[in-house]
Amino acid sequence: MTERRLRPILAAALVSCFFLGCEDSGSGGGSGTWNEPPKPTTTTQPAAATQPAAKKPAATPTTQPAAKPASKTEPAPAEPAASGGDGDGSVGGDQAPFGSFKWTFGGKPVGSRARNGGVVISGARFSEGGVSFTYVKNLSAWGYADNALGGVACLFVQKSNGQWVGGKFDWISSSRKSRDFANVYGGYEGWSLAGVPNPCTAAFVIISPDGKRRSNAIVGTWRHR
């Protein structure tokens, strides 16, 4: 063939080869020489969503309860000290100085030398007309039955000069927890309240009939006639 005839054929062949190579390259398939070896596909995992850090709840401040101020306890009023008597003013002890009592009224001073023991009284409550109290240990401690007149009720009052005067004014039993002052106001055996302030400090004590034993002396404020 002549060169003039070959040129169109070669040109057509080159064009065909060009298009065939492009088709193979675009489709990714076949075995044409135009295919490049497949590149490894890098699978990019989407970045894990960053969870916001959980917010810790704000610490609730622990409020310590305010310390309560120590309660101010008013001291109990002091009872009269027993200077010269037996005991210390506690239950069973004297609340007034028995040794300083002057047996002025009520006849013979039956209990001036009596010793505190056995019978225990407390809670003297003086009214204008009499005195009431509580037995802690009654006259059975001296061997007397409930209704037996086994005690001598004695009253002492403190004068303005501090002197204690008084004496017997009635009888008493375990069944009686009070005595009236009819004999005191009536002047029994010389009883008199002359020179005694009103109100005054008064003491009550029970003496055994033989004058050897006595209860403790208990004290209160007496507003008399």
C-alpha cells in the first residue's frame, strides 16, 4: 500500500484505541492497558462525636446546724443553810439550824436534845391558817401505826433580829400531812407572834413523844395574821 492510503487507516485505528482506552479507564473494569492498578481505598471512619463531659452536679454545701447556745439555767434558789443542825438541807437534812431553835412556847421543850433520825419530811407549804408537807418516811419509822398520834408538831419562826423562837403547837400522825395554827393564834402555852415579821421564815419539825428523836426541819415563807 501506498503511504497515502495507510494514513487514514492508521488515524482511524489510533482514534479507536484512544476511545477504547478511555472507556476502560472510566469504568474501572476490563483488562485494558489504560487501567491503573486500583488504589487501596482508605475508609475514613467519621470522627466519633465527642460527648460533652457530663457536668457533675454542683456540690451542695453542707450547712452544719448552728450550735445552739448553751441554755442558761438559772440556779435554783438556795435553801437556808443548816448551821448548827443535822444534815445539809437535802432530803432528810435540816433546812434550818435546829441547834439554834429557842424553845419559847408550847410548854416543856420536849425536843431540844432530839436527834435527827427515822422520820423524813419535805415540801413545807405555809398558808395563813396552817402548814402542809409530804412524808418521805412517816411515823412508822418510830413504830407508830398510821392513825396513832406518834409525833409532836413543832413550829419555829425567825424574828427580825435573826433569832428562832417557837415550840410545840399540836400532835400529829402519819395519816395527817397538815396541821392548822389555831393553837398558835390562840396563845397555847404562851404562843405569841410579837416581834415576828410578816411574812417571816418559818420551820416545821416533828418530835417523838419521848423527845429523843425528830424529823428533819423543813422551811418555808409564812404570811401570818
